[in-house]
Amino acid sequence: MASHDTTSIEKISKPAGARVPWASAVDLSDRIIKLSVGQDTIKVHEKILCATSEFFKKATKSEWAESRPDPDTMDLTDDHPAVVKAYANWLYFRTLPTPDEHSLANGTFKADCEDEDMTKIDDNHDLMDETQIFLARAYVFGEKVIDNQFKDTIIDCMIACTVKFGDCPSHTAMNILYQGTLANSPARRLIVDFWVYCAHDSKGWAGSVKLHTPELIADALEAIVRKRPFPKNRPWEESPEQYHEKNQVEDIAALSTSS
């Protein structure tokens, strides 16, 4: 498993002390489940894998396991290797490794990732974008494996990134979240609130409206209408001429002359 820098996102929770109840000890003699993703096989103890995921709880039951060629191996080839590795890290340590400039520059993050959107750094696609795109992918994975604790961690990390970088996720990250979640998703509410409270007339916001999914724009527009104060001015009454086809007469005259 490639090393990741965990300093870019602060730990969501810190233990009050080293001592824990005996019953909470990790059983390292437990059955090992192999997660096949990309070119890698990630090995996780069954009880740890199933502790917070409803999907893996069902997938490890005998009736499901016996239907696979290898009952102890699960095929996750449709998922992103970097995301699955980060999830495994979170399962054991409750920390979330995220991309940083060093891991992106030396290729260690790219080696764990098969998505061009998550491996570019340039003026238009900086570290903040890479991090938020990665977090969006991770949230969608949490949705797939039905792990609410993991999804809550991702939400906290997304908010922490927004505060740290002073900007909201890019349209790419927002679209990933919308396309990978259901209508009642808390993550969608967060994205809509980004629009309600942060959107303004700038290249990053106004210039990217058409790049977002129609469903996101519809939700954002509805929320903005609900939140904004009722406007008192009526521009169509104050200057109706702004809605006129001002050059229509000139255009017709020019067309007649050219013919």
C-alpha cells in the first residue's frame, strides 16, 4: 500500500486516552477478506470491514460469499484504487489519507489512482481541486458500501478543505457527488448550500453554471429562491427598452441592401 500524507486533513476525532474497553480490541486472528481493485489486492479483517458498512456485512454472509469464485475475495474493479486504499486506512486508524503536493509530484498518488481528474496539478486544476475530487469519489464509495460513519468523515473533511483553501469544490467534484448520490443525500444539501451562501458573479461560479448537472442547478436555483430576500425593484418597469430588439431595424435594412 503506497504511503500517503495524512497531515493535509486534520483528524476528525482524537482519543481521550490510550485505554479502551477490552471488548473493543481488534481481533487480528479474524478471517481476512481480499478486496480486488485495479492491480492491487487489499486485505482487511472481516470484523473491521463489516464494523460500519451494511454492504460488507451482507456481502460476507455465506449465501453471498458462496456465489463468488473465491468466497474470501470481493471484486471492486469498478472503484478507484486510491479511494479503496484510503477507506481501508480509515477502517483501521480512523484517519483519511488525502493527496498532497508531494504525493502528486512524485507519482505515488497517481500510482494508486486510475483517474486523470485526480492526478493533474496546473493553474486551473490545483491541489484543492484534486483533494475535493478525491473526497467526492470517497463519499460516493461510502454511499455504495452504505457506511454512514465514513460518509460523515468525508463531509467533515470537505468542509475542512473549504475552510482551509477558502474556496468551494469545483464543478467536477460537485458533479461526482450529485451523480453518485440519491435525492435526499446530505452531501447534496451541502453542495446546494455552497451555491446558496457562496455563489457570486465570478468566473468560477457564473462561468461554470453550464458545466454542472441539470439536477444540481435545479436544486440550487430552488434553494436560492427560498433563501434570498424578496426583490423590490422591477427592471422591466424602470427600463423596458432593455428588452427591445434594438438592432432589428438596422439588421433588416442591412439585409435588404446586401440582397
